[in-house]
Amino acid sequence: MNIKDFPMLQKDIIYFDNGATTLKPQQVIDKICDYYQNYSANAHRGDYDISFKVDQEYELAREKVKKFINAKEKEEIIFTSGTTESLNMIANGFFKNYLESSDEILITTSEHASNVLPWFHLQNTLGCLVKFIPLENHYVTIENVIKSITPNTKVIALAGITNVLGDERPIKEITKYAHEHNIFVVMDGAQSVPHRKTDVQDLDIDFLAFSGHKMCGPTGIGVLYGKKELLEELEPINLGGGMNESFDRPDAVYFKELPARLEAGTPHIAGAIGLGAAIDYLESIGMDNIREYENKLRKYAMEKLITIPYLDILNIESDSAIIAFNVDDIFSQDVAYYLNKYNICVRAGNHCAKILKNETGVKNSLRISFYFYNTEEEIDELIDLLKNKEKMKIEMI
């Protein structure tokens, strides 16, 4: 990886908001522009050369995603607009027809809104019950998962890594136990797939959702993975062109096979092609190398942050690229505005995890989230600014 690969990093900024979205390497930008400039036709619609080129590139991207997460078949890869749409499709396209009013869904209070609200919706419409797995020092343990399961538990839906506390869940252990008790496992991979080697067959998860823009790809493109036999049962929540074989009358509507059946309308072609280029870029670095480097950055940052007495760090024990903290007596967004004066980009707020405050007692926080293009020198600049609380207060007046 070369810093020069990223046009944004040629600007005078330090970008520590990778949990929200990541920067894009030039080869991803070039791949997207190549589509728009040289073969900007629709996918699976035309009988001419450039349309055939689109079909090839679009399906090649699907194949790259399949290999990246080690799915069995490319039909198990559905392109969506992102993690949010994928999770909504899982909840409303599959489980809405599967769950009954007596059934239970297990999540945690540290989930992102996208892995909370669709399940709340099912409770409100079907009468099934959303329950929360108790956290141990803010983190998920297999023991607490097991304690939370009842004969009525049908779904466990968890982030692989959460977006505020950054804790990595024991998904493989959870899935093994869940399947022994006929329970489905849904994994929100928005914060894990870009940072960890993800093998859906090894994890044995039933469904996975993740977003391209959090892994150096474009915005507006995401992936829904599901075991093929489950996707066959997932009812399309979008109906229209491209996904049907014929519709002569209301009682004679026939859908195509996977994956087209779940990809109605003109797809985000440039997004899918760009995601394929992003996967190429990440694999050229190596996912294990990315994880190792991020762990090094986190350790380096944490050793310095814990020496600042007025910082309240929410997740000292987690082992991801996310660190959440507050400065005593200063509102989190005021600190973010202060850091912005020095071109340091961090996130402040509740980070779309609005019920996490019930666990931590903290409503808002600052979040720094690293990626492989961040450096120890950038961390030093952040630490120097955070060390001077009086300067911080003066500059915010």
C-alpha cells in the first residue's frame, strides 16, 4: 500500500472516521470512471458489445465477492445498496414469513440501528419478542448467549464487530451452539468484513450483510449473503424489471432464479464494479496484514490515550480498530469541532447506536477508527491536541 494511492490523503487531513466510511484508492476511482466513460450501458439488458462488457464486469464483481468471503456459490451473493438494505431484506423478506408471535429474536443493546430497527418492526407487526443478550463488561460472551436462549429463540442477530465499542464477537462459537438448537444466525459485517478475513463457510452463518464504502469501495453498494437454500425462500421486497420471467396476469407472475430474483431494477453497476476493484486492492495488501497493522495502531494509540487523566475510554479491552472516549466536562461534538480546526476528522455523537446508553450510561462519545492507511505519526498529532485541555477550552469559546 502506498499513501499516494489515495487522492484524499494528498490533502492536509488526518482521517480517523473509517468506521463511518473509508477513503477510496485511485484504482477504484479509475475503475468506476472507466465504466462511465467507456461502456456505460445497462446490465443484463442489451444485445450489443458494450452491454455484454457490462454483464461480464458486473458478474466478475459478484465472483470476487464470493471468493472474498468464501461463499459456496456466486448465487449466494446479492448486491444491495448497503448493510441497511441487506438486513431489512433478511428481516422482512425471510423472517417475516418464518416467525410466529411466540418466537424470540436475540440482539444486544450495542447493535447499530440497522440491526435493531428491522427486528423491532417485526415485533410490532408480528408480535414476536426482541430480547437483549446481557453484556459482560459491555461485551458479548458465549456464556451469556447460551443463558439468553429459550425454546422460543429462533434468531440471533449480531454485529461481528460493533461500531462503538469495537468488540469482536465469538460468532463461530455462537453459530455452532445456535444451530444445535435450530436457531438462525444473522451477522452484521459492516465493521468486520473490511478489517478481518471473513469465511462464511467456516463461521457457518446463515446470513451476512456488509457495505462496500467501509472497505475502500463506493457508497450505495452492499452485499447480502445467504445460504442458497435460505435465499430461495427469501421473498423479494422489491418487484420490477430484471427479476421476473413473465407476468401475464396477477395470478401468473414468475420470477427468475437467484441472484436476479432479488435484484429488481437497474442495479448500481458502477458500485458493484468499484467494489470488485476495492476487493482486488484489499487482497493485494492481505486481510491478515491489515488486521495485524490495525492492532499495532490501536495498541500504540491506547498506550498514549490512557496516560491522559481526563479521558474516559469506553472500550479499553476491545481489540478492533475502534476507540470510543470522552473528554471530561467537554461535550463530544465540541471536541470534534476543536480537532477539525487542525484537520483531524473524528466522529462524535451516538453513532447510530441509540440504545447503547442503557448499557454504558454514556449517551454520546468521540470515536476514532483506524484503517491500514493511518500512521503512528497521525496518532501523535491527535494525542498532542488532546493533552492540552486548557487550549481546547479556550479555542472552543
